Amino acid sequence: MELSFNEYLSKTLIWPVIYSIFAVFLLVLLYLSITKRITIFNVKYKIFIYVLLLLVSFGLFYDSIPTIKHGMFLFVENESNAVYTSGVITYIEEAFNSPRYYYEGNNGIEAKIITINDEQFYIFYLSNFEIGDMVTIEYLPKSTFVLSINLT
């Protein structure tokens, strides 16, 4: 099964960075509004708008930071850096705070962290692979993103 490098790039680097920039913008807007350097909100209940901006900002950071942790290596990696390894899948777990992905018509798939030969790899879609399967994977060494996985 092949997984696209561009999907990893988009979902783990580009979109999370955009969300983080927007969250920073909201925090700056909140700061400037509170310190009265700009007047944006002339409403009776400003405190609710301030709390809403704060919650949205932190929500965006909460969604973005764990994903960027894996995706930041894509600045220096590309498909030509991929290496192969074979082994038995010994552990499968949900990736922390993984956004939902859509792959081959499957809705709402969360990324997984799989362990092969005592190394952990990040994969968008695991399909029907299970613990104990002997597999060969093509992956990016720094980010540990799996580009392809096949039974051996």
C-alpha cells in the first residue's frame, strides 16, 4: 500500500503551521484589544469575546503542535531520502491528538504509531495490518513517516 509524501507534507506540516499562525494572530489581536491599542469590539460583553478568542487560539495550538512535532522534519526530507526495513509489527497505538484523515473512501481515520524491530513509525492508514504481521516498509528516517507498507 502506497502513501503519498504530499499528503504527509500537507497534513503534518503545512496545515498545522497555518493553524498555528492563525492562533498567534488571534492572540496578538486579543492582546492589542485588551491593552486598548486597537478597538475592535464595541460590544457590551467583551469578556466573552476575549475568552472565545483565547479558547480558539489554544484549541488551534492543541491540534497543531503534536502533528508539527513529526512534520517539521519534512523541511529537510523528501521522497528520495526514503529507506526500507522489514520486520514484525509488535505494537500499534493511536498517534497522540492525530487529526482525522480520509484515505481511499475511509472516513475519519486516525494516524497510528506502529512498532517494528523496536522502532516506531508514523502511518496515516494501516489498512488490515495487525500485530504479528511480517511487513516491509519504506519510510522517511527523520520523520518516521511510512510511505509504503507491504506484507512479506
